[in-house]
Amino acid sequence: MAWEAIGVNEIIENKKNEDSEFCRLWNESRAEYETIGAIIRLRKEKGLSQEQLAQMSGNKQQVISRIENKENSPTLKTLCSILDVLGYKISFIPK
């Protein structure tokens, strides 16, 4: 049996075009994944371990781990404390 390449991006785009609720949920999840990815990247660029970031932001290491592994969404307070340690803040930019 030969392997067939699957165009995942094409499948997702088709589903988004066919199903407005899927499209809405997909777009919401993208923002969350991009934010978490940025937090991980910034933490590593600063040379911080999860434990160090946790201590500096007043959180537990498990909280940082669960956020980075997309197991929990941080509260606004937690997100702001993490971003503060990383030298960033939340701002609103028009789409």
C-alpha cells in the first residue's frame, strides 16, 4: 500500500469555508497557540527555566508547564505577571 500525502492545510481551509463555527473556533485557537508559542520563545531567549519564570512571576512551575503544554489557559493576572517578567505587556492592535 502506497502512502499518500495529505494536504492538511487544504483540508483545514476547506472546513473553514464550509463551517463558520469551525472557522471561528479555529481562528480563536490560533491566537492562543501563537501567544503560548511567543511566551515559550521569549522565556528561552531570556535563558529562563520554567522554574525561574515561575518564581519571578509569583507562580508555580506546574502553572508555567500547564500553560506551555496548552493544558490550561492562564488567567489575565497570570498572563500579565509572566509577560512582565519577560519584559512585555499586553496591548491592543487593530486587525
